[in-house]
Amino acid sequence: MPYRLIRPLVFRFDAERAHGLTIAALKMLPETGLRETSPRLRTSVAGLDFPSPVGLAAGFDKNAEVPDAMLRQGFGFVEVGTLTPRPQQGNPTPRLFRLAEDRAVINRMGFNNGGQAAAAQRLTRRLGRPGIVGVNIGANKDSDDRIADYTEGARAMAGLASYLTVNISSPNTPGLRALQSREALDELLDGVMTSRGAGGPPVFLKVAPDLEPADVDDIAGVAMARKIDALIVSNTTIDRPRELRSPLAGESGGLSGAPLKGRALEMLRQFRRATGGALPLIGVGGIGSAEDAYERIRAGASLVQLYTALVYEGPGLVRRINQGLARLLERDGFATLADAVGTEEK
């Protein structure tokens, strides 16, 4: 059944309840093979071979319950988490809000998850299955040593993850974004890169969209010096654009979806300039169509991720983006996706 027909029913539930029902429904889907995508979309980043550049952002599958079900929807990769060393409830409810008039979401979830040990059991059971599954790691809200939480997470999840994402950019854990400062970030990445072990998975760093130019330069410099494998640009924003129409726009938390598109695109361009194209970038924020994904790729992204657009478009969006991207690449004479990366500069 087309998602547009069932969306009114889904939207009768509050956002967090609807999400829980979605996860439960995905668990009941029959196992099938992964969807085929155009060979033109295949690309390699950080030594990993992606069948499509379109990935599922962290936050959807917080506890690594349905990564394979989402891969079967057509995603080229899935990122689970954010996972913290110890389970935590997150912030008080309500904490997830649809801004339907703006095709946006505000969340202040606060890294609610069942902890890394429980997720590790699920990820262990899927070892050997096809598909790229990254693990997004974070720190517990009440931790006395947040850097130690990240190094512990890297050590615990390294053997189960196609890649690790260090998430220091959520606005919903007080003080977390302070880890984006030069000295703190250098110490953090040093610990994570050591803890993942020799021959461990690639390490990605997820940054905020609310950065000043000097912050961008500092983060890019540390990331390249520590030889991380990619930057994910960007997380949700604490900014509230004037054009928001929803009565829920004043809720606190991180804003995602269509209103984030311009800011996330500009932040991607800034990191492209700051890194000189030497570090792979993953574009996130406000991507809801093949054209949006293609714009991010031409701006310098080797991969893209989405989540909020699924709330409004349903799972068929992934297939449409993959098909549309292949057509856009063919239209512009690019034999491979990698050929298109960063071409807006030329």
C-alpha cells in the first residue's frame, strides 16, 4: 500500500509511539535479498564498497534492532545508534515532535538506548550477512569521563561495526558539543583511534551544523592530523529559522528535515574547503529527493544519509532517490558516482 495512504493513520499516533510501531513492524517483515541498484551508484569510501551512496542516518535504529530490514529497503548502508556504554532512558517525554507544516522534526531524545552490550548481542547474530552497518557511539549523560566512554565504545563495538561514528554533535546531552573544541577533540580522537585496535574499522566523526568558520578549520585540522576516515556533516541544529510555520517550532531540541537543508549544505561546503577534498565527507540534513542528494554530492559529499524525510515520504523514498541519482549521473555524463563528487567547484 502506498505510504501516502497510510500516513494519516501513522500521524494519529504521537511521533515516538509511531516510531516504536514502525520498528516492531519492520521486525516482522520476511527476509528477502538486498535490492539491486545501478552499477553507476557503486562507490568506495574508507576501504568500504557501497552499493549505493544513500544511507540511513543514526537515530532511526537506536538499538540495532532492524539494520537488515532497512538494508532491504534499498539503503546502501545503515548506521545504528547512538549507543552508550550503559543503558539510559534519555530525556523526559514528550521529546519527539513532527513539524508537519515544515516537513521537519524536533527531537530532544537524549541518547535513549539499551546500551552497547545489548546491541552487541544483536550485531553478533548478524555477522557474516551482507550489507554495511555502521555503529554510532556516544557518552552517557551522567558520565564522569566522557572521553573514556567513547574509547570504551570504540573498543566494545569495533569487531561488530563496518565503521564507527563518533557522535559529539548532539545538542541533547548537555556539554557534549564542547568536545568539538580543538584540544578536547584531539584527545578524544587519539583515544578512539587507539581503542579500535590495529586493523579495526574506519572511524567517522559527526559534527554539528552550528559552527563558526574557526571551528570548522579546527575540526578539519584535527580530523586530518588524527587520520580519521570521514566527516559526517551534519547533525541537527539548535537554530530556528524564521520561516518555520509549525506551532511546535518553539520546542527545545535539535531540528532536522527540510529547514536544515540550506545550513547543512553550506556547512558541507565549508568542510570541503577546509579539507581541500583530502577527507571524505558524508552529507546529512534536509535530504528528501534525488536532487537534494545530487546537490550534496556535487558539493563534495561521497555519501549521503537521511532520516526525517522518511517520516513524510515513507520507505519508497530510498528507491526513488537511488533511481533518480542514477538518471542524474547519466544525464551529466558521469560514469561513476565518484566522478561527480565535488564537481560544483569546477
